[in-house]
Amino acid sequence: MCGHDEFDAFFRADFPALVAFLCKAGFEVETARDVAAEAMLHALEAWPIVEDPRAWVRRVAGRLIDAAGDARADWTLAGDPRDDEELAELVEQHAGLIELLAALPGKQRMVLAWSLDGFTPSQIAEALRIAPATVRSTLRHVRERLRRLRAARPGDQRDRKR
């Protein structure tokens, strides 16, 4: 019974964050919700052996998406998330970021999404099965690319002229 209580607490705390993670990785809200729900079901089934639940559900979600043929959306937020206020708040908080991330290639977007969720380069490397040096290099390239993108945004240039 204790395991179910632990899973329930994890689910309540991490489901909205997992959906936001998938949105940051480039998926529409509805797709992100479906994948997050399925990943959580897998987590419930494997709960007794799951050591790091946050990383585990993100890896599973990535595999589910890969198995579905990478049905990445065109970077618009579909559906009406108002029925889940916490999810809506998370998506709203990250809306500008999601727009910037849309300009990144898939690998860079995924590495950054993991990093934004608080995972270290070593944890990201393990989860994505790439070298830690590759993760660090990717993050460096992402930061530089995002700086250039932000500098090129029309609103930012007007602000600099003032």
C-alpha cells in the first residue's frame, strides 16, 4: 500500500511537470498529455523497481514518442489546457521558451528540455545514451544559438535602441 501512496504523490507532483517537459521538447499539449499519461502507467507497473522516477518517466516518454514515429507537432499549442490549471500555468510560464525552442534541432531541444528540468549533464547523458561531453557541448551550442535568436527578435532590438 505504501508503494501506491508514494506513486500517487509522485504522479500528482510530476505529471504537470512531465507534460511541460514534453512541450519544451516540442510536442503539442494534447500529445504531451497522452504520452505523459502512458509513461505514468508504465511507471506504476514498474514502480517497485524504479530508482529515479523523474528520469525514468522522461526516458519512457521519449521511447514512446520514438515508437510512435516521432509525431512531433508544428510547435503550436493545441487544445485548451484550461481544464488543468496547474498545467496551464506551467505551459504559460514556458510559452516564450517553447517558442524559442522551436528554432532548435531535435537533439538540442531534447538535451535542453532535460537540463531545464534540473538534470545534470551526466544524468542527461545516461538517459539519452550519449557521452557527457556531447551533452555539455550541445548545451554550449544551444546557449549560443538561443542568444543569437533572442538578439534577432524584433522586440529585443527595439529595446536595445532606447
